[in-house]
Amino acid sequence: MKVGIVGAGQVGSSAAYAMVLRGIAAEIVLIDLNQALARAQAEDIQHATPFSHPARVSAGSYGELEDAGLVILACGVAQRPGETRLQLIERNAKVFEQVTRKVLDHARDPIILVASNPVDVMTQVVSALSGLPPNRIIGSGTILDTARFRALLGEHLAISPQSIHAYVIGEHGDSEVLIWSSVTVGGVPLHEFAEQSRHFVDRDQRRSIEERVRQAAYSIIEGKGATYYGIGAALARIVRSIRDNEQSVLTLSSALRGVDEFPGVSLSLPRVVGRDGVTETLPPSLSQEERRALARSAQVLQEAARSIGL
């Protein structure tokens, strides 16, 4: 698969590097306004291929997206320390209007994977501008938040996070919803596993895990200015699911089948992802409190989208 990446900064280059290490893309083209940066990133990543998997990594122009099956949008302005993802809306919406048109001038019916924040609103912007079927516009959404949730639960329970099924849904941001009611460990409901293993998760521990999941990005940005390794690996995981038609269930942002009261609002739910993009949505069982929280999250995103005329 040939993958185009618009934005050769920390997120775009981390995604390219992760794909090379895991052998996910045969060809990667990096596009950036800063052409020297794109060339340097491509050359540096190309030098990793003898230690990983064969791939052609280059810097190029939008014209080289013609035969790309998937395009990652990792462009735009970065989140500033203390700035919420939603405060990025106006600054990044203008960038995405231009980029989306340029991508579609050259790429033929691509799947577009949106990575830039605020990712849910940017996914909705691209959906509105592109005219592509909504299953082909995917936002990275809460895939990384879900990974953080599973990692922290695994740490507390002394269990591999790969054996934990737990989801974060809604906005990739402050109103995101951690779904505690459906957490399973090795197929066993969390409360039953806790009784069996004596690894209990009380209210304070839940609150602590939630806080760490919600604040992870802010903490990382405060320490080193940006987050990129985690999301880079997440983007590579999404691309693999599409390339191999895995039909994997991932918490991704899409305008397809969201919250009934807020039609058209892009947000994250467990989505089945394969060769054609998002092929199905699997709404999880929610408690009444979680259902209300998801509705609040959808409302936050609806108001944010309306602020830029969507």
C-alpha cells in the first residue's frame, strides 16, 4: 500500500517511522510546506529500513498522491501548553480547508485518516468538504485514549493490557467517556475479575485512572512540547487494519452512526475497520450515567462544529 502523509512534523514522521518498523506500507510520501523538513524526515526514516522492513520513503508534492490508497492528515498547527484541543478549531479548520482540496485534486477516492486536533471536528470538516462517502473519512479519535485506559488498568491489575477490553468513547478531549460498565479482563467482567484476583478498583482508583487518561496529553505537552510516539503507533495500527482488511474494532471518530440526538457529529465509538474504511459501528452497552456523559460529549462537539459554521 502507498500511504501519503500531509504534515512531516512530529506526528506525521512518527507515523511514517512506526509504519516502516512494522512493515505496514510499501511506499510512504511525506508532504509539507517545509520541503526541507519533509526531505530530511524521509531520508532519516529511509535509513531505518535496513533494520526493519523494505519500504520506499520520500518527500514529494500533492501530485504524488495520485495512486495513494490512504492519506494521513497530520498537518496544521500544534497544541500549545495549556491549550485545549477545542481551542485549536479555528486555527486548524482554515488549514484543513486548503489541504483537503489539494489532496482530492490528485488522490483518486482515497481513505483519509485525520490525525490533527481537535480531531473530531477536523474529521467533520473533512467529511463536509470532501464529498467522499463518510466511511472513507476516519479520525484517529480516542484510539490512543483507549490504549492509555487499558495500559493503566493493566498496570493496576497486573495483567497485560492486550488481555483487557475497555473503551474510551466520545470526544478525543476533556469530555471523553471511559466506559467502566463493560470492562472485561480475559473475557471476565471487571468486578468478577477483581474478586477472583483480589485486585480491586475502588472509586478513588477509578477517579485516579480517569484523571491520568484525561490529563496524559497535557502532562506530555508540558514536559516535551508535543505528543507524537503514541499517536504515531496508533496511526500505524489503523493503517494496518485497512491494508489487511482486518475488520478490527477500534475506537475511531466518524460521522457514521454517532449519537442519535446529535446527527452528523463526528465522535468516537467502537468501529469495525477494514479495506473500505469504517464498515460498521458497534455501540457499546452503557450505564445511564455513561449514556448521559456521551450525550454531553456529543453536545460539546456539536457546539464546537457550529462555531465554525458546520
